Amino acid sequence: MAGSAGCLFSPPACGRGRGKACCRARRRNKPPLAPPASGRGTGIVALIVLPLDHGFASDAISLLTEQDILGERLVRRQKSRKSADAFLAELATLSVGDLVVHLDHGIGRYEGLTSIPVGNSPHDCVALTYAGGDKLYVPVENLDVLSRYGGESEGVALDKLGGEAWQRRKARMKERIREIAGELLATAAARALRPGEVLAADAAYPAFVDRFPYQETDDQDRAIGDVLADLASGRPMDRLVCGDVGFGKTEVALRAAFVAAMAGMQVAIVCPTTLLARQHYSNFVERFKGFPIEIGRLSRLVPAAEAQRTRDGLASGQIDIVVGTHAVIAKSVEFNRLGLVIVDEEQRFGVVHKERLKQLKTDVHVLTLTATPIPRTLQMAMSGLRELSVIQTPPVDRLAVRTYVAPWDPVVIREALLREHDRGGQSFFVTPRIKDLPDIEEYLRTRVPEVKYVVAHGQMAPGEVEERMSAFYDRKYDILVSTTIVESGLDIPSANTLVVHRADRFGLAQLYQLRGRVGRSKTRAYAYLTTPEGGAITDTAEKRLKLLGDLDTLGAGFQLASHDLDIRGAGNLVGDEQSGHIREVGFELYQSMLEEAILVAKATSMGAAPPREALSPVITIDAPILIPEDYVPDLPLRMALYRRLNEAEDRAALDGFAAEMIDRFGPLPPETANLIQLMEIKASAKLAGIAKLDVGTKGALVSFHGDEFANVPGLIAYVERLKGRARIRPDHRLSVSGDWASTGARLNGALQLSKGLGKLARQAA
């Protein structure tokens, strides 16, 4: 068993990639198998722990793995859970110069953090500039009144501080949003009131799950649970699963399809391209092997006779699952008992196809899979009108794709293609137009003659495309030269270099999807986005390419979609209007107003009291309130911490935040401890309906929202209990006296006061 030093088996015996696995085992101090003394095996049976899926045999040894002996691998599944809310974090980032929207004062420009003296103590505030150079300073504990404007800031006028134009604009927008929310709710309610098929997992489900050869990520596990709960709920499902390319959305679809098919319902999987449909069909056939499920396919690549048999089988009920392109939703296709429609990459379907899908899915369960949801879909999901599951956790050992944006350089591209070829991999070479293909072929023939390439595009005969793609998949060629037919879903782990010719002619989501064709294994992948050599490109194209180059982390698809929502707007959610109303008030505030309108409309329709208007109490207190610069030097990080602190809703969340700060940055400075206590005061003040709380050395003055307290009898009794230390003034404000000379006394006094009033307000609720 001669081999390289440190490896247990020689390369031929190791099989495909086994030698490295053995080396890893040795590094983990796993005991190696002792070689036999001579000749063939000695008959000794040994047990050893190695990271191998399949065994092998040689003249010296026979090795059997657990999977060889027991059959399909049984993955031991952990039940750990973690919060999925982190995916929205990117929406809260701010940079100096960005436009922000103040709830009461409108659009201003963010100028960073500055320290303002309150009494004798420094207090961190966010500085905003308004029209005419007016300045507004927002205390860091009130960041919840600010939202990111988003989208294009060119040509957006700043509001005048104290002017009436903003209030008029906001009121007008509220009325429009109320109408939109009413229409959306009517549509959603009509669907929710229809009974749906109850589809529950049967006894065969665990055996199907165990065929999945990987450990589910936490997010993937949660998404699967959400989908199965929807199927069993008795109401038609309408769920969007948003997960980055290669993060496991297909497994969610497979399990949903299995549950529906085994419950006796038909399943339609609709894909945007013939190549993706072909790949999904192969995956489904392989995964469902041995189960009593008939699977058919429909696309232009399918022979006419087979397509007719599939249509007949769907009409008679013999076909349980059909995988295909928009041919699946053609009017000539009739289903016997359709129960589940799975739409992959819905942003690739046009208006006509989506209308047909709406007709098809009126009473059935619908599961939509996407890596980069279109703005309208994203907004509907974020508004609570569609259920949303996000798969943000990358598979184990997945590496981010290195992305380079540069003018076309034949030498650089040659080196990139040869490097991939030399490490035994394959490459994609993508162009936006068929007429560019001959030039690329000429370049490869003359400048990169060492590699073999094959060309594929949508105008070829279906059989020819199938044949060429299969040859590339079987690694008979080094480079696939194609148009965007490779954009969606293709899974070729050996292809890890992508060259996009004239990347400025592609859309943002298109480029992101193309980049997702590489880097689907444990190998580092590279993407080269080329622009015209010495040629100018539009500002929008430059912005798209820069954004894609910046978003080079794993799981960036949702962030990219949110930027797309910024750039394009969501449009009117119930009409054809694409410009939308977002430019008037900014994305985040528009989103917040829409959610509020939906909650009010829901409460009204159910005869319940509408939710209380959002409140951000202003607390003025002579105490140092800030995260010192020498404690957290990075300004964007300090802003992110302030923003997170504003999202903490109770004492437990604040304690967790404090513990994290101590763990990351060391013991809390007194100013930061004061800030965290101030946030607890603010949370209690919200419950009490306090609009403003002024705290000084001799007591406090409380102003209630709308000059009303929720529990007036309780407040009067509270004043009487304090025996002259408290009184209700003619202007409806509450005055409380006390000896609060020290900072600690002021903070503790304000906390006890706000807690007491909050308790009274809850008693009236």
C-alpha cells in the first residue's frame, strides 16, 4: 500500500477523493488500519471511524461502510433551532449621506452620530440635515422614529423642518395604503375562507426523508416544518420559500410533493426553463424510486408521444407528479385531482403565465421557491400577505464565490479558464445574445486551444440541446458556451468558473442567478463579469455590477432582492402600476404603514379594537447616555448596536444585549449601562402611553399621548397614594416630586415611575 506520506491508501485505492478524507482522519488522531503482513487480507476484521460514504476493495483490503451494509444512509438529525429574523438586518444599515425618513418631520439626510449635552451630561444623538440646512438631533433611544429612505436618492427633495408638506403627504399616502390593504385583505380572505385539502405526512415519510444524504441546516429544517404545517392546516397554502442558490430549496419541494402525492393528490412542478425542468425531473425520479408514485414531464424537450401520454395520465389520474415548464399550465392540460402547485423561480414567468397560475391555483396549495424574489412578491411576503420562510444558512463547507467586475481582457479570461481546466474543473461562458456566440467561439479556438468547448442556446432543436447539456454534464467538454438558458437551477458541482460576456446587459437577479451556477461544491469558485473593453456603460448597469461585486457573501440573495426593491419599487400590489408610491415616503416607512393598515383592517373585519398607534416616548434625563467611541470605535457598528437596542422589547432582551456587549467588547462603561436602563424605562413608558418624560433632580413631568391616560381612576388613586408628592396639572400632565440628585437616583426613579404607570395602563386593557 505504497502511497504519499501521511495517507492511508494509495490514490487508486482511495477512490474519488478518498485519500484526502483519510488524511483528515489521521489529523483528527483516528487510528489507521494496520497493513496486513503479506499477500491478500489476513482475515482480520477491524472497526474504524472514517468520514467515508462508500467502501472499496483492493488486493490488500476490503472496506465496507455503514451505508454499504445498511443501505440508504440514515442521517442523525439534530433538533437545534435559532432565530430566522436576522435576514432583515441588512435593511437597517445606514451610511453617512443616506436619506432617512423621520416619522414626524419627513425626509432628511443622515450626517452621523454627534454628542449633545443634556443638562450636564453627554447624550449621543443622530444628526439629520433638512431643507435650508436646518438640523435635527434624534436621541439614540428614539431611533425607531427613523427609517431608511431606500431606492434612488437622486432628485429627491429634502423636507422643510416644521413644514406642513410632509404631514399632508403622509396623510395622503395613508389613505392610499388603506385602500390597497383593503383590496389585498379581501383577496387573501377569500382564499383563506376556502377549505383546502388536509395533506399530512404518512408512515412512509421518514423513509423518504432518510434518503436525503445531508444534514439539514436549521433554516431548511424550519422551512420544511412550516410547509408541512401549512399542508396539514386545512387551508390553502400560499408560502414563499426564499433561499440562496444551492441552499436546499429543492429538498423542501421534494418533501412537500411526497406528502401531497402519498395523500392521493396530484402535484405540478413548474420551472422557467427546459434545462431546469429536465434536472428536476431526474431528481424526482431518482428520489421517488421504489415508491408507488408515477412521475411525468412536459416541456419542448419531451417527445410528442411522451407528452401526450403525460397529459392523458394527468387527466385520468394515473400521473401523480408532473415536472415541466409553462407547458404544465397550458389550457390543454387537465388535472384529475390537483392538490399542490410548486413554482420554481417565479420571477422568470411573465404576466400571462402568472395569470394562468392564479386560475390554476385558486383552491390548491401553492409553494413558491426563489433565490431573488421580485420586489412585489418580497413586499407581499414581508407585509404578512404571503407566508415567508427564509433559508439563510449555507450548507457545510460551502465557500462564497469570488466575483470580479472588469473590462474584457483576453489574457485574464484565458488564465481563468486554464486555471479551472488545470484543476480538473469545468467553466461556463455566458453571453446575452446568440449573435455574440461566433465571436466567443473564435476567441476560444485561437486564444484557448487547450480546452474543449460546446455551444448551447435556446434556438437549437430540443434534442440537440439535451444531447449537448448531457455531454457537458458527463464532463466530455471543459467549457459550456451558452446564452442565459443556464441561468436557473442547474446543478453541476464540477463547474466552478463563470465568465459573463457583456455583463452590463443583464439584470441584477439574472447575474445573481448566473453566479449561482458555480460554487455548488466545496471548491472555491470564481465569477468574471466583463464589460466592453474601453466602452462606456450606463449608470444603472454600473450600479448593478458594483452591488453584485459587493454582495459576495453566502446567503446574499435576500439582501439583493431588498436592494432591487429599493431600486425598482414594489409597484401597486393589486394593479399593473410599477412605479409605486414608495418614493413619496421611503421604503421602510411605506412598509410599516402598509403593515399597520393591514392590522387595522384585520381587526376591523373581526370586530376587534384596532391596534394602538406606534409610540416612541421622548425621555429627557440628566445622565450620560451613549456607547463611548473608545468602547466601540467603529461608527457603523455603533449605529447597528443602537438600532438593535431600539428593537429590544423587554427586560430579557435587554439583559441578553448587555451580556453580548460584555462578551464582545468588555465590561460595560457606566454610560452604556445607563443607556440600557433608559431603554427599559422607554419600554415601560410605551406601555403606559407616555409621550414625553422629563426627569430632573427634583422629580419628573409626564406627558401622555393625546393628553389621555388609559386608566384615569387608577391614576387618581395612584396620585392619592403618593400623598402630595404627585399631582395632575390643569394641562393633563402628571407631576411627581422626588429627591433625585444623583444620576442613579434619576434613572431608578424614572424606571419605577414608568413601571407603575405601565402596570396601571395594563389593568385597564
